[in-house]
Amino acid sequence: MLRIRRFEERCAELYSAERVRGFVHLYIGQEAVATGVIANLEPDDALVTTYRDHGHALVRGIAMDAIMAEMFGRIEGVCRGRGGSMHLFDAATRLYGGNAIVGGGIPLAVGLALADSMLGRERVTACFFGEGAMAEGEFHEAANLAALWHLPVLFVCENNRYAMGTALDRSESETNLAVKAASYEIPAWSCDGMDVEAMWQTADRAVAHIRSGGGPVFLEARTYRFRAHSMYDPDRYRDRAEIEQWKQRDPLALSEERLRDTGLADDEALQGIDAGVMAEVDRSVAFAEAGHDEPIADLLRFVLSDGAAGPSERAS
């Protein structure tokens, strides 16, 4: 969780300094969700997420250097600089996006789970999305098919209460999202998205259910983003006092307090962890800054399926 927090804080600084361009959506405040859930996945399991994807990629095991280089648009990035902040993708770790369309990753996750089911592979596909996606038709179609076909998919709704900028109770008549998901005959549970242990325990139960052949599960992680929707967002739709109130349940602070209370770590140990993480972030920025831009001659690569062919060959 600390790696995510420090990485995101540095991204905010770099964006403000115009060293990172494009859209950037920070995960600060929601770190416990990705950390608690993804820890229950195996290397062969698949992961699908949204444009708020840096934290998921870090927890999944993608090198921070490669993610930061992607933020800079360098060819050393995880997608050769072509995806940027919103489109992290890595076949080696089975991270299938980073999807910029709201709800766009949900049917992809169901397709991956369907393939595993048809081929007899004992895998789980975890799909992360925000509560705003539950107003999209893709969620309802995908949840229905997952239930009908008894697919091994874990739906994880990161309910941060505001989607892009509209409060949940102004966009949804039923604000208990687990109740809504349960209408598709899917086991659906709500959990504390600010507590990494609660997230881990609930996800452990969900993944065990899916691996035993029980079919899909829906988790509503009740969380909160401390920053605006994106770096472009003026964040005028919620009270400052509400943000400060939620910061009292900062998942990092809660975890640090628990570590101290149980004697697993003291202040010196925690400071050492933080120093190590900050050094890793510094190295990732140096790696990205030393990276290379895409050569102009390669700009047409990957546009069509035959990326090696030149323009004249494709025209013919």
C-alpha cells in the first residue's frame, strides 16, 4: 500500500511539473482494495481493471520502473509508452488493462472467464470497476451471463461514492450495490475498503468460493478517493470536511497502527520501509527520464496486426 501511495504522490508532482502528460487518475485512499484482493490471486489468474490502474499494476507485480516509464511515454514502459496512465497492460502478469471506457473491462473479464471455463482451466478472473460502471449496460449483461454460465469471475466494485463527480445517491435509486448485484443470483458481499485485512479476508472467502466451482462472486468495497477524479478535476462536488473525515480512516494509517499495536513493527521499522519505498520511486523516475521516445520510423508499428509491414505493403 505504501508503494502505491508514494508512487501516486510522485505522479501528482510530475504531472503538476508537466513532466507527465495526458489523463492521470490517482488511487490515493483506495490502496487497501487492490492490495487485499490481488494478494489472493495466483499467477495464472487474470486481472482486469479501469483507468485508475497504477495500484493494481504495482500489486500484480509489474516493475515500478516499467510503469513510471509508461507514464513518461518511453519505449521502456510496460506498453512501450503507447498506453500511458490509463492503459497499462502486461500479458506476462495477465493484466488485461487498464480500460478507459467506463465498464469496458467487465465484459472482457467475463470473456476471459468463459475461455477458462470452456478449456477446463482452474483460474479466476478478477475484474475491478467503480460504482459508476454499475449504471452501464455492460455490467448487467456481463453479470447475467456470468451467473447463467457459472463462470469463475470475481467482480470487485470499488465504491468511492462519487464516480466521476456525481454522488451515488443522486445517480442510483438502490445505493446498496451488493443488493443490486445479488439480483442476478450471485453471492454479493459488502466490505470495508479502507481496511486491508478486511479486504483480504473477504476476497479470500470469495476466491475460495469461485475456485471450488461455486461460480461468480460480487464484492462491494466501500472506499474513498482522497484526490479528485483526475488531475484535471477541480473537485467542487464534495465538501472538504467530508474528505478530511474519510482521511481519519486512511488505510495506511490504520495498518500502521495495527502493526504497532500487535508488536509486528515499530516506528523505526516503518520509517525504514518508507525510506526504501521512496528510494524505489526515485529510481523509477530516473529510469523513466533516461528512457527513449518512440522513433518516428516506428510510429506505424502495431497499428495493424502485421506491424512489420511497411505502408506500401499494407496498401497492396
